[in-house]
Amino acid sequence: MKNRRSEESEVNEEERMKSSKSISMKRNKKNMSRLGGGRGGLSLQAFANAKSTSAQYNPALLKKQREFYKNAKYVSKFKKTLKQQGQQSNPSPAVKPVEDENGAGESSDPGKRNKKRDSYSLKELYEKRRGEVERARMEREVIIQAKKEEREKAQARRKAEREKMFKKTRYGQPVMKYRIEHLLQAVQASKD
């Protein structure tokens, strides 16, 4: 029994040794090929690239790459928006103002008029919008004032009812008249 186990353990050890040797040899071959072969030493290019081709984790390099791609994305978005704005401002590039013999376009006089009209329309738009905001503010104030008055009335009513409920006779007993009226009102309200 002991012999059989020892023979098996020897076989397992030999297999382990062979596999570890083969792994280390493979590693050595890989390193040698990466560094430029075994006989002639390192070539200049292999020597220069030996450290740079490591597959190790480098957070600084990853951060730099991420930043580069992020900036590229922003640039492309910016270019797209510029292109879209250019298309929106010039919807029909085929239509151009007619030039007279002097080379001056007729668009100079209408342009001044357009500026005046634009500024006037902007003023109108501003006044209109300001009026709407003012009206909305006034409406809100009216609603808030109405709610405040309603709240004050309800509070005064509750205070009066509370005083009636706490009234006492001259002997210190509660006045039942107001309590019974309160119960009657509650029943009628629930009935309706």
C-alpha cells in the first residue's frame, strides 16, 4: 500500500515539474520574442518599445484617454450645433439681394429698417410679456388675499364657538344649550 502511494506521488511530482518547466519555458520564449529574439540581442526598436508595450493597469494613461475622447465628443457636438445654426439662419442660400451697378447691395437700407422694426417688436414683446407677468402676479395676490380672509373668518367663527362651548352656569356646570345646538348642526350636515 505504501509503495503504491509513493509511486503515485512520484509520478504526480514529475508531472508537476514538467508542467512548471513548460510554463516557465513558454514565458521565457514570450519574453525573448518580445525583446527581440535570443541570439543577436535587442534591436534598437525592440529596446525602445520594451517598456511601452506593457499590458499593466495605468490609471494616468486611462484618465488621459478618457479626457481626450470626452473633448473630442464636445468638439463634434459644437461643430454640429454651429452647422445647424448656420442652416437655420440661412434657410435658402440661393436667394441673394440684387446688387446695382455700383456694387452696393440694396439690402443696406432695408437692413436699417429691419433693425428699427426688430427693436420696436422687441420692445413690444418685452412690454407684452411684462404685462402678462404683472397680471399673473396680481391674480396670485388676489387669490392669496381671498384665502387669507377666508382663513381669518373661519378662525373667528371657531373662536366664537369655542367660547360658547366653554360657557359655564353660575354653579360651574357647562351650558348644554350650545353643545346640543352643535350636535344638531353636525347631524344635519351629515344628513345632507
